[in-house]
Amino acid sequence: MTTFFDLFVAHSSDPDVRDDPTWADRRFLELVATSPFHPWRPGEPVAAKGERILIGVATWSGYDMRLLDAIAEAYLQTQVDFTTIDVFNVADCGTSNDFACYYPGPIQITQTPTAGLWKEGQFDSFLQGQAARQELIRFFDVGSVEIVGFVNDWIKGRALAQ
């Protein structure tokens, strides 16, 4: 199975696709379809029961892509039935105003990933950047050090190979 991080690696390394800025964005939805996540677009219903997490990621961020892999692995191991995980690609937002279609309220997006929590169909909270990453790591009990170390090791390995 191709992972989200593999998508990042292919886009940043493969000479056949790295010059196409939308290649990873187009492949992202195909990959989501094979994951425990649900692709979500504005106007689609929000789960009325249990908890719902909406995660916005950048396909150009190795940290965001590895985070999705770690959450997918943890989710599949625990089979958390009460949580719906919806995802979207922040590239789908042409302007900062477009994020209002994903998260209610006056929210200024400056970092990825983004994460919103809904409880029983009601919006509860929003985080972005490192705060979102840390909360998602805590919620799904995955290791922050592992995610950062994984990406940093890949960067170092790539630099040594050149």
C-alpha cells in the first residue's frame, strides 16, 4: 500500500512528476480512498453522532503526510468507532477565506496541519500547526518524536545521497 509519505517522496524526488505542482494534489484523493479517512468537501454532511475530526494537510509537507500515515496506522489498530476522520487538502482553498467553508467562525489559517473537532455534530475546537499536530498525536496515541525523526532521517538520507 502506498503511504501518504510515499506520495510526498515521489513528488519531491521523481523527476517525471516533481515539476508538476498539482501531481500530488491529484493523487491525494486516490490515496485517501484507500485509507481509513473520508475525503470531505464543503456542503457534505457532518457526523451527527460521536466525535468528528477534520484534518487539513498540505501534500508538500512531509510532516503532514507522515502524520496521516501514523494516524491511519493507529486508527486501524484501535478501530475507534466513535470517531469520524475527515480530511482535505489545503490546496483546495484558493484563498484564506475559503477555509471558512471547512471550519466555522473567524479562523485565520497560517500553518498546517489544521484540525477541527466536532462533538455530536457541533463544532467544538480548532487548532493549527504544531498545536494541531500535538493534539492529533495525543488523541491517537502516536509518537511526535517518531514523526519528526522519520521525516528528518529521510531529509538527511536524501542529502547524503546527493
